[in-house]
Amino acid sequence: MASIPLFVWIVPAVVLLIATLRLPYGYYQFVRLVVAAAGGFVVWQLWQASPKARAWALPFVALVLVFNPVFPIRATRSLWFVANLIGAGVFAVGGVVGWRASRRSAS
């Protein structure tokens, strides 16, 4: 996988986990910005890396579409709860896989 800084994986995952709590609407707008920006950056990096890495970009394209701040998707709180957990999981798995790949290539 492409060399993506660790904070790009951790920050959105933590923000999405916090979003499972009952918070003011402004926080969820912040979540959309963070997830869309981080997801877009990940997609851009993976798309440039290699054809194999492009397959990893697909889940992040889905996250960018779901959490985009320009054309927000309206859903119930229970659906957003599930989407937040799935999004956090995607970023966490991507971070672990990317971190392991960078350690393998460094040694």
C-alpha cells in the first residue's frame, strides 16, 4: 500500500467512533469534513500507488460518497450508527494493513 501517514488512518477512525454518541449536529458536519477529506486523500494516494492498491481504494470511495459534506445523505440515527462503525473499521483496517506493508518494505 502507499505510504500514508498514520494520523490519516487514526483521526477519522476516532472521529467516527466518537460520532456514535449523541452529540450536537455540528459535530456530525465536522465528521463529514474529516472523513471526506481523509478518504479522498487515501483514494488519491492509493490510486497513484499501483493497480493492486486501486482495489483498496474502493471502500474509501464509498466512504467519501456516504460522508460527503456537499450533498449530505439523510438517514436515521441508527443507520448512521452502523455507518460510523463500518467507517471506523475501514479506516482501522486500512491503517493496520498500510502500517504492516510499510514495515515489510522497510526491512
